[in-house]
Amino acid sequence: MIRPRASRMRRERPLDSKSRNARLDADGMAGKIEGFPAQLRSGGIISAEAVQRIEPHRPRALIVLGMGGSAIAGDLLRVLADREGAVPVHVVRHYEPPSWITPEDFLVFSSYSGETEETLTAYRALEALGARALVLASGGTLAQRAQADGVPVALLPAGFPPRAALGYSFSALAHVAHHLGVLPDAEERLERTAKALDKASIAFSPDVIESRNPAKQLAIQLKGHPIVLVADKRTAEPVAWRWKGQFNENSKHLAWVSVLPEMNHNEVDGFVNPGGVVGRLAAVLLRDPGDHPRIVRRFDWLSAYLRKRKIHVETVMLEGDDPMVRLLWGVTCGDFVSYYLALLNGVDPSALPGVTALKRALGK
């Protein structure tokens, strides 16, 4: 939960200016973020034809191969499988797949554009393995190659930045995982999650003024600070990675992830030097009601410890009565915060000048 802060002045603030926001967000990122619950409800339809072609027996492991916004769905599924599934889920972000993959595994090649070179390279490397597989894409070379090879393709709706199509990719992946016996439930659980996110999207909406909008208020608190996102590895780690990616891409803002309990064994002693940098940091502690009791103690200690070092600390408690709800509530919350931080930074939340420049350079 993020608690709204008291408003100090009765005047329109930048985040409440519809004209300013429309100018910065010409491509409508706000609408895409608000559409996340509707995307979750589409996964059954998107994956239905592909699922019918997949033998339903349980694999040794489910492996998601992808990058960036196309891989985060796998991270979310991995945490759910770790806590309640019968099959491990692994996420591979590289050109070279690990050598331990076998024909008994199920492979999901996830590339929204269908042109991600790392995923295409991994697909070619694993073609001869003979493992059951699925492609998640909106089209492109990967979908064409899969269709020619007889590999099922779950076609995602086109026209989105990959990071803004997470609802589609996660929902489709969840239905596939349920079909394979990796995840115990999908359809009803996704609907419950979508209903919870409908309420969250209303609370965080651009139409809700700053004095009543906790996502806007958190963005204001984070402006001007490099951000470290801390989460329990077993519960909210993928939420932290999603926030990081959204701060980087939407907000054009520096952020990184540290996970508990590991960061307590090393990084805590790094918040000393350089002194001029440490004092400018902000830490967001992403906490889950299901965190281990000793992780709860570590969070409490860490909050006080960082404040003593003049680091600005914010705590976000993930909301919901189910781990899937809490994970995706955390995603929605972070998406809105990153959107408002983009507006405060005066940048277009849809543009990716760095990524585009790199792809152009590699294309040469």
C-alpha cells in the first residue's frame, strides 16, 4: 500500500495538467498502462489455438527465452512456480541457451516484435533439440520461422511497445503453463487479478489529482534521486525488475535492483562511498505480506539503516489476497509511478532513443 500524502497547496500541479501531459505523452502510454487489466482477460483467446496443438503432459522444466519487456512475464511465472508449482521455470536472456536444456523441457520463445536478435539466435540454436515449444510474438521473423517449422504461435495484438504488452504475454503464458500442469490455475485467477487491477488503475489514474493519487506522490518523492529497488527474492523480485525497466525506459531514469537476503551480506556496507552519491539515493522497499518472517526483520532493519545514511526511503506493500494478484498489482503500481516520473522529468514515456541508437549501430 502507498498512502497518499497531505496536499500542501490548492493549485494545479504539473502531473494534474492534462495539456502538459498530452504534449509529453503524444503516443498514449497512459492509456496502455490503464489497459493492463483488459490485456489479462485476453490471454485465453490469444493462446487457445496454440494450446490445442500442445501435448498436455508435464515437462521437466519450462524455459522462457526472451529479452526486456518480452521476458518479464517469465520472471513473474517463475516466482509463482517456485512457490506453488510442480515444475521449475527458468528465464534465459542471452544468445546462447544453457547446455542443460533437454528434449523433456518445454520452450517458450518470447519476442513481441519477433525480431529480437538474441531470441532468434537461441531459437536457431535449439531447433534440432526436438523439444516441445511455443512462440509468443506479434509477428515478425520469429513467428514466420515458427509457423514454417510447425511450432505453435500465440499471436499477440500488434502496435504496442513490448513493455506495454506485458498483460497479453503474461496471460497467454499463464494459460500455457496451466495446460502443461506447471501452474495450478489460470482463467479464474487471472480474472480475479484483473478485477483487483481495475480498482488499482482507477486509484492511480491520471484523472485522480495529486493530493489523492499515491502513484503521483511517490513519483514526486523519487524525482532527482538514483533509485535502488529492494525486494525479497522469493516474492517480489520480478516486480522490482519491472520497476527498474520501467524507470529506465519510460522515465529515462537510473535505477537498479537488490534482492534480500543477499544484499544484506554485502551491499549494505557499500552505502558509504562516494559520500556525494550515497546522500542523493532513494530506496524503494517492495514488500509482500508473504515475505519470510526473517526477511520482514531485515526490511525493518534496512529501512532504519538507510535513513541513518541520509538515503530517502519509501516502502510499498504489495496488495492482494493471492500471490498473482500481488505481483501484478505491484507491476501496475510501478508502471504508473514510472509514467508520472517521466512527466516530471519532461520526457516522452514511449520514446527509446538509447535502445533505438544501439539497434541501429548493431544493424550496421
